Amino acid sequence: MRKINWGLIGFGNVVKNNINGFPFDSENSELYAFFQRNMEEGIKNKKKYNIPKFYSNVNDLLSDKNIDAVYICTPPGNHLEYAKLCCDFNKPTYIEKPFARNYLEAIEIVEYFNNKNVPIWVAHYKRTLPKFLKIRELLQKDIIGKIVNINFNSERQYNSLLNNHKWLYNIELSGGGRFFDIAPHFVDLLVFYFGKLKKVYGLSSNNCDKYKTEDIVTFIFETDSGIIGSANYNFLSNKRLDVFTISGTKGAMSFSLEGGGDIKLNILGKEYVITFDEPYIYEKDMVDSIGKELLTKKYNSNICHGKDALETYNVIDLVLSDFYNGRNREFWKNQ
């Protein structure tokens, strides 16, 4: 089976941290070319990472007929523009999360690709990892009985992100703060496991004078099937915490959103543990699945296609709406 040649738009930390794995050394994918505006940096990166092609003009990259698909890994503020451009060149496109700056932009991107019948995927890659597929299997088997409650608690330390990821605190580029940046993973799994949410209520606040984005967020929700749940995020903590708990009539299961670690089960009073190794490259399973879908033309329901991501950004907009005085078109201009 031949490999998919990927073109890359953006060459920041997300790429550099994964350059030796995702999506550049996958069983059916390899990095063929990349676009970077800075010519000097581009030449250095081409040599350093042994990438066949470098372009300082994005149209030249997209005109390359050897490129089968494009990965966009710029800040969200650039996603709409680059996504449409990729679609105009008929390039299947994989977009880093957050998919867009708000729900309206996400809809616009998905509809643009649908109208031109070009494939699009979003980097909600946890749904392809063995650990999270196992959790879905356990839920489908009713191992813990009828699900009655969902709870997620996340804490992150206040750290050097202020210096190393300045774009994250520029709302026009980021679409929101650290909650907006990492919450798509939890919300996407929530939707992947339980479907759309029929009620969402959120409260957010800012407690640091160094930025204007949200750093404490709480929301409650109800799924279409009537399950009640809550999520709490604290980005000013003195520790790291990540606990997702699903409770049912026979027991409960808990796990972290990391790719490895334990699934802890309590079923009718008995404790069980299923352990998974931490993936070497988190997005490898997702990229392999996309490559197979492109090569075989067989649809994979585990992959997050563009339409699958829409509910996630609808939910996040509902949670953050009051904090940003609405999340309508170009809401960042009113902050």
C-alpha cells in the first residue's frame, strides 16, 4: 500500500514536538512538504528534519500535485482562511484543535468542504486511541449498568505558557483561553460516548491580570438520554488533576484524559483495573486511520470528521457565551 504524502501548514511547537512521529513516520503517511513564511527558518527546518519540500508561499504548496492531504496546525485564528484555501485546491484537510474560533466558523468550514465534496477531519484524536475505544466498548456492554451521572475535574498549574504560547492569550488568534484550547478533548469524548447534549449551562471567570481569557470554568449539562453531568476546570492550580468519572446503577469507572494509564472500575463493590501504556505519538492512530480512509475510500466512524466536531464547538460556545458577551461572528473585537 502506498503512503499518503502530507503537506503541512504551520511549523510551531505542535509540529516540532511530534516531528519524529506524527504524521511523518506513520504506516501509511509521511511528511512530503511544508509551508513556512520565514524563508530562513524554513530552509533550516527542511534540512534539520529532512523534509523533501519547503514552500514559503502557501499557494505553491497547495499547487503541488504530489501532496495528497494537508495538515493545518496554525493558531485557530488562521484555520478558516487556510481551510478554505485547501478546499479550493481540492486537498483533503486535517485541522488541529481547536477547530475554529467559535461554532459559527466551524459550521462555515464544514459547509465549505461539504459543498465541494472534499474530506475534512479534526484533531480530536483521543477517540481513536485504544484506551478510549475500550471505554466505549465497556459502556456499550452496560458493565456499570445504566449511566446516571458524569463528572470531570481538570486542574492545571499556572506556568510558562504565558511566555511560550503568547498567541493563546490573543483572543483573535486563539478564540479563547486555556479552557477553549483543551476542553475540545473532553467534550468530543462526551459526544462520542453519549451523543448530543440537550442542555448546557456554564460559568467562567478570569482571575489573573496578565490576560483577559477564562481561567476558571464550570459547566453542567444533560445528554439527550437524560444523563446529568458536570465539568470543572481550574488553570490557576498548584497541581495537575485530570479525572473523568462515569457512574451507573451497578458501579462506576474513572480514568484520565491522558492516552495511557488505568481505567478503574467498581462493579457491584468489586474493584478492577485495566492498564494502557502511554502512546509514543498521541495522534498516530488518528493519522493512520485517516490514511486508510483516503487510500481505501472506506468511511471510519471512529475518526472525527468535520461534521462530528460541530457539537463540541456548539457546547463550548454555550459554556463561554456569558464570559465573552456572546460568541457570534468576530466576537473578539468586542473584548
